[in-house]
Amino acid sequence: MSEEANPFESLQEQIDDASAYLDVGDDVIERLKHPERVLETNLTVELDDGSLERFRAFRSQFNGDRGPYKGGIRYHPNVSRDEVKALSGWMAYKTAIVGIPYGGGKGGIVIDPKEYSEKELERITRSFAKELRPFIGEDRDIPAPDVNTGQPEMNWIKDTYETLENTTEPGVVTGKAIESGGSAGRVEATGRSTMLAAREAFDYLGRDVADATVAVQGYGNAGWIAANLLEEQGATVVAVSDSSGAIHHEDGLDTQAVRDHKDETGSVVDFEGATDEFAGEELLTLDVDLLVPAALENAVDEERAHDIEADVIVEAANGPLTPDADDVLTESDVLVVPDILANAGGVTVSYFEWVQNRQRFYWDEERVNDELETVIVNAFDDLVDAYENNDVSNFRTAAYVVAIRRVAQAFEEGGVFP
């Protein structure tokens, strides 16, 4: 592997690539390459043994021209200031391409959650929520789950905020449990949009995703749901991986059985239905029709891109390909459906949850899934139009052309406040 790319610099390079096809001034583009503000805070929390520990935490608010900031909170040892800045930027353009009225935000705590008890994680989360309190709200900034966070963390943030504000405001976060104001279909949303994007991409190529062989890197929530839904579409999931390694069966894996095995053992490795195992990164270069990177950023750099054999890549993770890898894959005629469209199901259904919270009227899962499909299919059509009508080199640049144009238009319509 070459030196790991800085995700924030990758975002800025992607914006620069798209700006060449836009009638937007360089001064506006420069504004749209940087977050509006970044909170960096230190959380001091008492652990179960009575000792104190300090945790660094961040929240980046990238752009609010189209609506409240929106984005997840992740718990991971590699969380950094540049990472959350990049992720908040990707979120700003993700909400724009799918046409939902949000800006972009992202947050995180530098922590390995596996090393802490549930009670400690609750205290850490509530401490972060206290620091976020002046900046969040259903009309200001709306956090959501991300890597290593889920419904419990969102419920704790909601309860902390409502207690301190002496109010009831379920729309302050999304990704909550149903009983706390969550939406049906939210847990499956990112994986579902990945499946829908893959289906549309294969249809664009005149192929049927039901005939595809699939490899999925990362078997967390997004990866396993995408694998399972692709299997339901008729695709053959031949390999999956997690941080412990990869498993493979050329005739296909039972995605639900693999998930059950991971829940029981903590890993996909040693699954009885697999014929062979190998290092997780080897999965990325398997000869398959569809590759789904569903782990973290920079999974494929320029060096590894030369070894990619998949025909289509659909990004369930944020930023899994470096810009240099994109260039290689474009030259190799690999169709890449970018993260800001492919994994936009999470933020789209978060938007549906926020709407339901505001109305105090809740939808069933069938309606949520139908509305999500409409949003993703329409966004894919917009991407194709931009790709075919702007002479851009790949789908990622086309996606940014659509998204940046929408954000820039909102900024210009609002004017500049002194």
C-alpha cells in the first residue's frame, strides 16, 4: 500500500475535478471546499473503576446553505479532525444529490468502543451530547449513527439534550429506536440504497444484477444488509470480509447464515459454509462482477486499483477509493457508483424520520422503502444525465457536478450576509 491519502484533501480534489464543468466562480468553489466550523472538545469521563479518562471528540459543520447540518457520529480509534471535515463535506454533497433539504455535518470520538462497558459508553456519549448541546437541534444540526454507533447512542443523545433543554424534541437526532421516535426501515436504509444503486448501474450497462457475482468488503450493518438484499435480487454473494479476514465460496454464501455466525463469534471467519479464507484486503481484487466496499476510507489506493477485476464498484462506505485510484479505474472502464449516491439511503431515511418527528405522524416500512427507492432512482437518473451531457470522465465527477451546482445555487440565491 502507498501512503494513505488524506480524506479531506481527497474531498477537495473531487470538488476541483467537478468545478471544471460548472459555471461557478472560483471564489464560490473555494468556499465550498471548507467547513463553516469545527468543534474540537475534550471529554473527561469517570470509568467504572472510578478513574478518569480523557477522550478527544469532534463535530464538523460543513455547509448549511440548503438546510440544517446533517450527519453521523462515529466511535473509532482513527477519528481525526481531517476525517470528520471530509465526511461532513461528503454529507453536504450527498444530501444535495438526492435532493433532501439538509447541509452536511459529521462527528466522532477517538475511542475503541470494544474496550469500554455499556455504562461507560453511555457516560461518554452523554458527555459529548452536553458539549454538542449549543450546536445541535432539529433546525440546526441533526446527528445520526455511524461507525460503531447505533440506536442506543442516539437515544442517549436525545435524552440528554431534551433533559438539559427541558423540552421534547425527537427530531434532534435520527437513527433512534422505534419507541423513541425512530423510523421503520432506518437500520436497513444504507444497505438498501447500495442495492438499489447497484441494480440501476447494472441496468444502465444493459445487464441484470441477478446474474452478478458479488464481493462485499466490511460486514457491518451496511455491508451485510447490502449483501442480503443483493442476494434477494438473485445475485450470488461469493465473498465477504470483516476486520478479521475474508471468506469465499464460488457458488455463493448464505448471507443471513454468515451474519448469524458473526453475531455468535464476532467474526465472519471460520464460517462452515465457506470453502476458503484469506486476508481481508485480498477480497478487493477478486474476479467478480460487483465489488461493494463497505468498510472505511482509502480501502483502494492507486496501487491496488491496478489489480481490481470487478466490472462495477458501488461504494457503501464513505471515501473507500482515493482520487488516484479513481483515475486508474476510469482508465480501466470500471463503473464506480460514488458513495454520495450509493450510501445515501441512511441520510434519506434519516430525513424521513425527521419529517415524521416534526409531524408526529409515522409511516410503515413499505412506505419508507417505496419513498427511498423513488429518491435513489431519481438521483441515479440525474447522475446519468450529468454524465452524458457534461462530457465528464466518470460517475463520481458527474455526481459532484449535480451536487455542487445545487449547493452553489442555494448559496447564491441567499446572498452574502455582511
